[in-house]
Amino acid sequence: MLILTCPNCGEAKDETELHAGGEAHLKRFGPGSSDADFEAYLFERENPKGVHFERWHCAPGCGKWFHAARCTMTNEVFGTYSAQTTEPPENIKDAITAKRPGWHWRQFS
Amino acid sequence: MSNLRSFEGLVTVREMPLRGMITLRGDTEVMTAALKSVGFELPERGMCNGAVVWMSPDEVLVQCPHESVGQTLAALQSATQSMHALALDVSDTRTVFEITGAATREVLAKLAPIDLRSAQFPVGKVRRTRLAQIPCAVWLREESAAEAIIFRSVAEYALGVLQSAAHPQAAVGYFASNKM
Amino acid sequence: MKRYSAFAVAREAFRHHTGWERAWRSPEPKSHYDVIIIGAGGHGLATAYYLGKNHGIKNVAVLEKGWLGGGNTGRNTTIIRSNYLQDPSAAIYEKARSLYEDLSQDLNYNIMFSPRGVMMLAQTEHEIRGYQRTAHANTLQGVATEFISPKRVKELCPIIDISGPRYPVLGALWQPRGGTARHDAVAWGYARACSDMGMDIIQKCEVTAIKQEGGRVTGVETTKGAIGCNKMGIVVAGNSGQAAEMAGFRLPIESVPLQALVSEPIKPCMDVVVMANTVHGYLSQSDKGEMVIGGGTDGHNAYTQRGSFHHVEETVRALIETFPMISRLKMLRQWGGIVDITGDRSPILSTTPLDGCFINCGWGTGGFKAIPGSGFGMAQLMATGHSPLTEQFGLNRFREGRFIDESVAAGVAH
Amino acid sequence: MSTRLNTGGRLIDRTQIQNFSFNGKQLSGFAGDNLASALLANDQMLMGRSFKYHRPRGVVTSDGSEPNALMNLGEEGRFEPNARATTTPLFEGLYAQSQNHFPSLEFDVGAVNAKLARFLPAGFYYKMFIHPRPFWKHIYEPIIRHSAGLGKAPKARDLDTYEHFYAFCDVAIVGGGIAGLQAALIAGAAGKDVILMEQDGHWGGRAPVDGDIIDGQPAEDWISATLKALEAMENVTLRTSMQGSGVYDHGYLLGYQRLADGAPGADGPRHRLWRIRTKQIVAATGAIERPLSFAGNDIPGVVLASAVRDYLVNFGVSLGDRTVVVTNNDTAYLTALAMKDAGLEVPLIVDARTGGAGALGEAAKAAGIRVETGKGISSVKGGKRVTSVEICAQAGEGAPLEEIACDVVAMSGGWSPVVHLWSHCGGKLIWNEAEAMFAPDPERGPIGADGAAFVTTAGAASGAMTTAAALADAHTKLGGPGQPTPAQDPLTNPIEPVWMMPQSASYKLRSKAWLDFQNDVKVSDVQLAAREGFESVEHAKRYTTLGMATDQGKLSNINGLAVLANQLGTDIPSVGTTTFRPPYTPISMAAIAGEARGEIFQPIRKTPMHDWHAQNGAHWEPVGHWRRAYTYLRGEETISEAVQREVKNTREALGLLDASTLGKIIVKGPDAGKFLDMMYTNMMSNLKVGRCRYGLMCSENGFLSDDGVVARIDEDTWLCHTTTGGADRIHGHMEEWLQTEWWDWKVYTANVTEQYAQVAVVGPNARKVLEKLGGMDVSAEALTFMGWADGTLGGFEVRAYRISFSGELSYEIAVPAAQGRAFWDALMEAGEEFGVMPYGTECLHIMRAEKGFIMIGDESDGTVIPQDLGLSWAISKKKEDFIGKRAQLRSHMTDPNRWKLVGLETVDGSVLPDGAYAVAEGANANGQRNTQGRVTSTYHSPTLDRGIAMGLVLHGPDRMGETLDFPRVDGTVVKARIVDPVFFDPEGEKQNV
């Protein structure tokens, strides 16, 4: 039963007040993209045992999306942050490094 | 409207008469300016200043007498005419139940997964959450009075779960206001 | 192998059961096998079994990082059915179901297949139409199902409140030869039979790397040393993503906890398996008398094998609505397993970008019922390069947009 | 015999007699009793039958770990199976029956199984019942099922109510023994918000029973003083009869509060399930005494030593006149002393340790009790009650040295810390060799959101097994100030592990030495499992069913895995434990569901006109949480007749549909047009103000997901209609893209679905009724097809859309929701002269099918793309991109062999079966019949008076006029012709008037 703090409304939200939205920081591929890129965009998901970046929807709540960095093995939460970004902010990456030295996720580390 | 619903139990629950409600969306500056034009202030995050309910970083719910909603809406729309903003009359969208009594926090705590201890939920705070299985904005108007703002289609359900939670023989006695 | 029978049990009874052999050997790994199967769950063991039985490939090792049958095989709600809508699904699940019919005799191990019948309740107009469509499809697929009336539902399962009030039962898709089996016994029975064929089941042996040369798989590194192979099958639900990463490719899979629970045992009151998809709950009664309840998956990836309590709450409250008697039972135990969910929620049984390496994964919440069919098809694919059972379940379908979507009928995934 | 003594019983009130019924016998006890103590007071030691062999069973514990004394409790709507007598408070009128026997508890024919025990070793059913195949389902399984199970199945609907409570605190302490009290005192004094819960009805745990001295005073006094101090703290909440049942991620704790189990029928909830979020959980859950494994240890009268003591001290109940105590540790001496002190006989203490006890040994001898050290019990004699024990050397094979008559055997095999709550969320254990127990490894606790351990244990749960150590542990764990509270108890000598008694017991003895009482698992079973290769502790558990009974191995697990380790020639830590899963002891399903039952099982969404529908014959259809009228029944007509009537009337006169549930989303901003062009497959940016356009939405995976009419309100505002089920989903979909992909686009959305009541006014008389209401110009010229206008009608402020899904002249009129009912009434009244009738969703479906309009959820099912449905006209060729466009370019999506939408009409005019498939020649490689199409929706058209259908067919649009075979499920075939899907008024003459 997770609790995640929505960075938009500032509330510590119970899992039942949130909706999980899958992997964060996907890059959209539209018309003109290759079959492989499009397939990867839609289906190939990071599925790590450990540090993961994911999207959450604060609903019922302020209705905003946000991102969380969480460990899939322990449910430790390294931080939550704005969804309006293409990569995890430095403070989140630092927080993870402090707890999980040597971590990496896609091109981030 | 004479058929407003109510009941008494651990708390008193009353359906509030139709109220003017306007959804206003915009960035902080836009909302501040627009609210100022009708004599209101932008509440702090997560708070309600009586008239205006903070809903989201770019959304507030403006409450006013039902008779004056047209006027207020027009004023907000005109104040934001040249800006990127949205102001809509949503007075009919929601139903408001008022909950009063010493067990106000307790009854809400049976239905909403939120921290209602007074230090964490001071008077004036509003929290958008769920009331059992429906979305709800809970506003603690006074120490022993709250308003639950819910969608009108589920008003009967809301009343039903409040009634169950406020069963006279179901006191919990957890909060300072009605400690057991 | 000494045969199991009532006579054998009687014989042993008079010598204090000292004559029983080990159900399976506990060998050290050899340096090379024709085939390595990674994962000694039901699917992995069944694959090995049919490689030996159907294709004569017996120089096989099944590697297991923990104990055999210790993953989802031993954690599910043991439902067996094949009333699927789409042809590829119906084919593999019906193959599995028909193999289950004779599996106890085939393995000389009582896996307690109990074809007590499975019904999927229609509680909305939409579900009625979905199940009628499924019944039509099943007729053409050779799967014996029928759409039955609420009255018949009540006769078959008296503890259902068909009158609602919220979701009255409007009918049901009924598969009389669906049912349940003893989940652990399926793994044990296959393991015993594999071991008897000379295959090595190596427990507590974790694969740490997959080796390849020139784009072809050559073996594995394990916690018990390097082991070579000509072909490899990866059958590791809940760890598929990690295994694929070792083999150098990616999967359209996310891993999430799935929960189940049982009540305390009570005297028999329910002779069928019921799935109520409107309210998202499955219910059957085990031979011990426990009411076995399956629920939903978490929305977020996790490997914690527990999951969030609110899913239990949602499932229980929904089932009480349709089965009021559950209200006064007590929950004895809840648990979770990790299931692999694919992009279309149907499984993957496929060749992979790595030559000689095959993968069987993505069964989501529906793997147990498929075990014999999955093993049968997978063995055929690995031995011959082709199986009609697995053909449509290839990895390439995600690129082509050729999905096998079972949720279309009435929101029933697996 | 067991009986009530004349004195003693700290928990009972002898002035309040309570009558109860057990197996039809009228008995009585006292207030404060539980059912077990009351039965024992009435010499009812036999309380149940075991699961497999139906052996007679008596109570063995005094708490929730009880495996034997399970009851069918209560009747009808308040019946509960498997109620533990040990945790069921006695009340006036209690009605209990023992379980799992036929015909009676005393004479159970199922006990024949016990005679066959040698044929029923662990795993016997895997080896038997294999042939012949049908016998398992029809013969063997029914017999096994019938003899298994425990309590009866409830039949009546539950009469009680339940609720949840969400509490947040700093420290939640589970266990109201001395460690829990001490922890609460420290946390409370430090100003933290504390919840302290105790599963029993009273505080203090074992300390008062065991006569501990705390802070120089009797434990009872210290407990009272501590409680008084805690009650004075505003920040501390104390609850009894509340169990900490389960620990979940991020500091989530279930508190199972039994409010009315001692007073069934009382007004108010029976159970309350607390869902506590706390920064720290302190499991002060104590320890459970283990049985010893000797032959005959399951015979009624063989009871845990601590339980014998509990019944004596707490309830003034003696379990028997002559108690033999058998132990491997000091604590059982307390039982011997207590019994002796109460004037009862203790002929012998059998201590397996060669050294015996220290101070307590001396005390026993001083009290005149004979103590034999280095000895064990070789077997217990008796049937339904212990009659004697045979004593042997613990070190040997069990040759009897002496037989001693007794009616109680009080056994203690040592203590296991209750580590369940520590373990639920991943806390790890370490084996403590000196104390012979698994205890929490403080270095590896369960990880919380912040990465730190959020559960600690305190007291015996930590493995602190003396009173002083328990208090000191609580003090340390909670960071108490100064020195820990001093305490004394007489325990001095260490335990010596005894996993089998005697050490080298023969097979005969081992096959009579029970590990799991309820499931009938014996030492010999676990040994057999290990020999057969079931070496993992999980394998052994599942093969033998050890620990799978209703006590979940609380009594049996450690003993069982020690036997397994021995058999495997390894040590206990390498065998490890099975996984601890919630709940700690079973909790009611009803408490889990909480208030959600009956009327408030789920929300029902109601439109402003809902009550009118209900009062006018609505036959409801759930659509999401909405209730929509499927049709309105009049008089005696059937549903189908009502639907046909509504269609006819709407086509010929005037129909009204409550369309309020359709989603309505405002999209506004400088980039709104650009945004909607991405959302819809069509172009929306070029829609003119005042006009409407039908639009399609797809998922990014290309499949059709929703449709609806979009109206342009002003230069930068659009209103998007969605399907009923789509309102929240599509609004969420829009916001998701705006927030997570195009966050720099200037667009605001608002879901205004509930702001409006919307009525479809449909039929040849539609304009007439609106003109009669009057107020705005709704003429063909002023409000053209696919136009909209604001205005008034009959004094209501409305927005009128001239759109049609039926092929009729049709308007959809939106009014503010609060006026919806009044507006509906006005329409009904004004429409009377024009033949107005309301119509429901089925009529809507038929009318649109007659026109060949697709329906989301019928023609689309999540696998269909707009191109399949002949909707290419609604897919913009000009746009570079929209959601789903790229997906629709994949090879399978552009495959010319995709099935395409056509109309289908049966050759004989009948209605095609819903969901039927059109067969093609031959079968596929899996032997499945080939198909070439399917029915997506099918109706009897009252307008055309024959069956009409739509379907998806291979190359369908190119095969007009061809006939297809649609087999029914019974094997007969319906023949249907491929036709144009527009069955009615193809030129659109009726709607364009």
C-alpha cells in the first residue's frame, strides 16, 4: 500500500487515491518513425528489479500527473517530481545514488 | 428547493442549497488577477478561503450565491478575456453536504484515506480525495464543521455512506475532539 | 521408477513407508545438455517432459534458482478452462485442458484434475453478448461450452444470489469440463516423470549469464558452474525481463503482483468454479474446503510478491455481493505472486533474436491452466522449429500490430 | 475432570452467570469467560475432531493459535463457522456446536480414518486414486471433500454491519502485554501520536498470570498504573479486542477490532477494520509456546503448560486433578507450582534437560513435586481423555520406565517469538541457537518508503524471553530515557531444544507424535516427505500440509522444520521458514468489505431524471456506474414488446431519450484546435463556430476507442461529446496528453458532463414540440442539421444541437442539471398531443442500427480500427499526425484481409444470433473451423419487420449479395446475405427536414 506525495498538490496520497500510469519518460514516436522504434515506444518497457521511474495520476485528487522514482524490490521511494520533464531531475538522481550507488535506468545513471 | 436531504447521527449531515460554482483555470497570475476583479483572493495551496477552493495548481472553484453566478462568471470572463484562461459555470455539477458535530473528523475518517488529525488537517484545509468509492473534496470549514463536495449523480450514495459512518452506535473516539 | 498405486501404498503401509523412492533425483549438473530449460515451474517442466515424451529429446536439464514449482505454479487459484474467444488462445488452452484430463494417468501421479465445471457469470447486457459470442466461437473451435440461464446457474451453484440486487446474474458461459487441479502436484508430477526419463532437475541453481557465440546460444553460467547446451528455453514467469536481458533482447512485458486469498475451510458448498468479471473476482472451493479467491493485479511494477491490500478489499466486497455467504467466513491467508503482463495480455511462446534460444512467458494471470498445452507446444517449437499451437504467439506480433486480445468479449483477460 | 475451582479467576465475575448452549446441552459460565474456559468449567474437554483422521481433540491453547477447539457459532444471519472457543467471549445465549464429525462429537464415523492411518501417510492422495480416470471426479474427490472441511457453510445473509476507519499516527503498537505497555509509555511521553492495541479483552499479557514482579510491585499493579498513565495522555489511543492483523508496505497496518462479538445483535458495527498509516510499527506480540512431539500428544488433556496456567489463574478453571508437566525449559514449572498451589495434584514434572530447572526446580521440590530430569514421555495413554503417561529416558528410543496416572499433561517445548508482523513485509529472521528460536534480525527489517525499517519488535517478540529483558528491549527499541524498568522472574536455566521425544523414538512412536494437530501431520510424515525429495521447507509443507491448517503453523512450524532439518542432516537455519502471510489470525471477510454492501455496495450514478424513469417503468441497464433505462415497460408487455413499441413511436411520432450520461468536455485555448486535431482522427480545427462534427478517437495503438459529436462554441472553445462510458476516460486521456506530452500547448479542459441534463427529442414531431415550448427558432433554416444554438425553450435556458443518431429529425437539448427534471416534465407535457413516449437505450441501439451507424462497444471491441468500419471518411488525410495514426500503418492494420463492416440480412427474415461467426471452408492447423466474419450487432427491426445485423466480413464490402453461413451453437445454420449496412432511409430524407 504505497503512499506517494504528489508534487503538484503536496498531499501524501494513499495508493487508493492514485492511478499508476506505467513507465515514465517515454519518447513518443509518430508517423514517419520506423516499425522498430514504434514497437519499442508502445511495448518495450523497462521492467527492472530495482530503481524504476514511473508515472502516477493524482486522481481522485488534483488531477495532475507526476513522476516517481521507486525501487520495485522494496517499494522504497526516492522521490516524486514533475511530469513536465524528459528526464529525472538531478536531486532525484542524487537521492538514488545515495541509496543505490551504481544504479542505472535506460540512459540515466 | 425544499427536498434537501439530511439526517442526524454521530454528526448532522445536511445537503446544502444550490450554490453558485465556477471553475476557473489559469496560471497563478491569471487566477490571482481574475479573482481580484471579483473581490476574491487566490487561496494557498490546499486551502479554501471561504469563497474560493484550491483544486489544483491551475484550477480553483469559485463559490458565490447562486443568483449572482452569471454576474460573477461574466466578470471573471471579462477579466481574463485577453489571457489564456477558462471560466465555466459548474453550479449544477456538484452537490455539497455539510457535516457538523464533534465527530466530524471521525465520520470522514471512516470513508476517506486521509490524515484528519488537527495538526495535519487544520481548519480551512481542503483535500481532494475519495469518500468511500467516489471522488470528493473535503473542506474543514470550522473545527466541527466540514463540507463534502461531490458530483451530483452520486449524491445518494454519498448520503448512504455518510449515514452508515455516522451510525449513533459506531463512535470511534480517535480524534482529540471526541476522544474515547 | 516405482509406480504409484493403491497397492503400492498398501504395501508400504506394512513396512512403515520405508520403501518409497525419491520423487525426483537431485543431480549435479553435467557440462553439456542438448537442451537447457531455465525455470522449473509448471511450464518449464512440462516443456521438458514433452521434449522427452514426444520428441525423444531426453538429454535435458531444467535449472531452477529456488525450488521446483515455487513460483506462480504454487501460488495460483488452480482454475482450468479453455473457453477463450480468439482462436489461438482457445487452441492452446483447450490442448492444455484435454491433456489435463489424462495427466494423472500419463504421469502416474494424481494431480487431482477435477472437471467440476467453470462458469463465467454474465451480469451486464454487455457480458451476455460477449459470452454469447464466445460460445459461438467455442463451438467452431471444438471447445465445449454453452450459455446457460440464471436458473441453471442457481442449480449448479446454489450459493450464488442470482437476483442481485446490484448485479443480478443474467446467465453464464458454462464449460462443464473446466475445473481445477492440485497445483503443486502438477509440478511434482512432471518433475518426477522428467527425472524418471533421465532429465536433470537442478534446484538452487541460479542462471547468472547466458552465453552466445555468433548469435547462437551456447550455454549458461550458473551458481553451480557453467553448463553448455544446443538449445535453450527460458520459462521464468516473474523474471522474464531479467532473463531476456541476459540473452540480449527486450520483451514487451511488465511484472506486477497478483493476489489471491483463501478462507478457512468449510464443508462442501460449491461444486463449480465461478468467475464474476463484472465485479472482478474468482471463486472455487478446494478439496480441503477453503474458498479460494482470486483478485486483481497491482497497477505498478513490483517484485515484492505481496501487493496492495485494497485489491483484496475490492475482490472480497465484490464477491460478497454475489455470494452473500462469504460475508461470515474469515480470510485465512492472502498471498501474492509476480505475473508478467504483455502488451496484449496474451502469452509469448516464441523464437527470439538469439538463435537456439526460445522464450515462453507473459501468461499474466492465466498460466496454470495452460501448463500442459504450453509445454506441448513449446516442446514442439523447440524440437521442430514450428508448432501450430505457438505460431500466433510470436514476439513479432507486437511490431505487426497483430494482437491476441482476449479482453474484447466481456472484459475477461485471463 | 476439568472443573471450576471455588476461588481464583482474575478475569471472571462470579456474580454474573451466563447461560449458553453447546451441542444442545444447556451450560453456564461467568461474565469474563471465553467459550473454552466455560466449556472446561463444565468438564467439556472434548471440543472437536481433527481434519484427516477425525481424532478426538481437546483444547490445546488459550489463545488465537488454537487448532482444535473450533466451533460453529450462532445461527442464521449471525452464524460463524470455525470460531475459536479460546477467543470467543462468552455471552448470555451463546449457541455453539462442535465441527467436523458425524453423527456426533462423541461418536464420529469419520474416525475410521484413524484406523486406516497407516494407509494415509503424507502425500497418499498423490499416489492413489489415479485409476480409473473418472473415479477421481465422481467417487474419490467427493468423499475426500466431504470428510474434509471444518465448519458448516453459512447460508443466510449476514445481518451485521461493518466499517473501516483510517487512522494516522506516529507509532502503532501491537500487543498490550508489558512490552507493549512499556513501549506506549515511552512513545506517549515523548509526545508521539500512539495507538496501542491488544487482541484480547484485557491488558497485560502473560505477566499477571506468571506472577512477575515489575518495578518492585506485582505485575498486575504495574499494569494498572501504566494504563492509568497512558489513559491520561491525549496523544495515546488504547484499544482492546483489536488485533494487529497485517503489515503492508509504507507503514500500513490492519487493526481488526471486534466490537460486538461478545454481544451479537447489538446496534452498531460488528467489526471495524482500522487501516492505520504509521511511521513506526512496534510488534510487541509476545511469544507462543510450542508443543512437544511425543506419542499421543494429541489426546484431549494434553495441553500447553501456559494454557493450563491461564485457565487456572484467569478463569479459576482446573483442567484436571492430576497434571503431569513435561518440559524442556523453566516456564512450565510455573504451571506445576500454580496447580499445586490451587490444591491439585502434580505427580511429576518430566524435564528433558539433564540439568533441570534452577530456582523453579528448587521451588517445585519444596512444594513436594517430584521432578525427573533427563526424562521424556514415551507415550500418552487414553482415548477421548488422557488417562496416564509412560515415562522414558529422553536420550533413548522410548522404552517405558514407569506409567503414571494423570488426566492432564501440561507440555512446554519452549517459546517462539511471534514474528508475523515483522515478517509480513519482508523482515528477516535469524536462528537463535541458545533460545532455540527464530527471532527478528534487527539488521534486516522491513523497508519503508524512506528506505529505513518501519517495523520493530519489542519484548518477547524480539526474543527477549525474561520479564526484565522484555522491558529492557522495549526501552531500548523505543529510545526510552534513563534506565529500563526493573523486573524479576524466576527463570534461570536455559532451554534445551527437544524436537522429538524421546530423542530416538521408534517409528511406532513417531507415527503417533503429532506436529500439526488440526491437519493430522505427524513426525513420521515430515520424515517421509524429506526422504521422498521434498527437501525445501515449502515442499515439505505443501506435501504434508504441515502448517496449512487454520492456525497456519503457529504451533507446528518450528517443530516441523526441526524434524525436517534433522532428517536432511542439516541445521534449522539452512532449512529456513515458510513465508508469513497476513492475517495473523483469520479476520472476517465482512470486515474487509466494510460498509460496502446492499445499497452502498457501489455508487449508482443517477441522472437528474432518474426518479422519473424509476416511476415510469424503467427496466434498468447498468452502464458503468450509471443506470440507464433499457426500456420503459407498460402494463403487461414484455421487454422486447416495449422496445419495439418505442422504436415505432419514435419513428412515427415523438420519442424522448435521457442522454444526460453522454460525456461533455470543454476544450479551450489558443492551441485547442491543434490539440483536438491530435485527439480525433478527423480535422476539428476547421470546424466553424456554431457547427457540429461527428468525430472518432483512437488509442495510440490505433484501435477505435470512442466517438461523439464535437461542437465549436467560439473561436477557441470546443465542446466534445463522448460515449457514456467514455466521459471520465476521455477527459483523463486528454489531460494525460496535455500534461505529459504537450505541456507547452495552451489548452484547458473541463469535464462538464454533470453540469447538464441532456434530452434527445426525436421523431417527426420533434420540431413541433420544441416550437410549442417556444422561445428560440428551431426551424430547418435557423438550426440546420449539424448546427447548434443557445436560446430558451419554454422558459429554460438551453443549448440545442441538431444532431441525429436515429435517422429521424432530432435535437439534443442541454439544460443545467438542476432543471433537468423540470425540463423533461415540460417536454412530456407539451409532447402529449404529439404522441410523446420516452425511449430507452435498446430502442436507441435499434434505430442507429437501422441507419447503419456503428456503436462503440458493439462494432468496436478494442481490436477494430476505424478503417474496418467503413469510417475512412472520418479519418483526415490532410493531418500529419493524430493519436493512433502511426499504429494504423503497421502491416497487420493495412492488411487487405482484415474483416470489414457490412450489413447482414437473413434469408428467412429471422434475427441472426448475437455473436455468431460466418464459417469458411475447412479447418486451421489446430483443427478449428475456419471463419470469415462475425455478427457485431443484431436486432429485429420493427421498422422493417425483419432481422437486421451488422457484421465484419472478409472482403465484405466487395461481396454484396453473397450469402454466408452462420452456425448456431446447436449446430443449425442461419443463412444471411451481405448487404449495405444502411437499412433505413439511405438518402437521409427523414432527418433533413
